[in-house]
Amino acid sequence: MRGGGVRLLDVREEWEFRHGRVPGAVSLPLAYLPSRVAVLPRTERLLVICEHGVRSRVATDLLLRSGFEGAVSVKGGTDAWVRANRPIERG
């Protein structure tokens, strides 16, 4: 993500996102994803994250069916990120 060309989409609900997120993540709750697919950048690789990985896999499947060939679900989600003592943002 630091080098650019990658966007991290957090598909959890807004309240979950505010509670704690991976730095640099962009909030796009899963319920809104189908209506926003057309405006997502096609020039960036999309990494998709949620709490444990279930919603991110659903979102990634939708993105892949919509032509986002490089979309990837982040295994373990934010839960794994926190357990690995990685930094999170709040607010």
C-alpha cells in the first residue's frame, strides 16, 4: 500500500470501522458495495478486509465478477491484524 497502486477497502459497518481499522483503509460497507462498484478505481489493486474474512470474501467475489481481476480478500481480517499487534486507527 505504501508504494501506491493499492486500495484497502474495509467492508465492515461504519461503527466497526470507527472502532478500529487498518491505517489507510477506506470504509465501504458491504451493503453499499453493489451500488458503488461503478465508481471504484480500476487503476488500483483492491484489497478487501472485514473483521474475520467472511464479508470480505463475499465482497471480493462481487468485485471479481465485476471485472476487478486483482481483488483479494485479506485473510483473517482486522481480527488477525490486531492479534499480530499491528497498529490500528480509531475514530
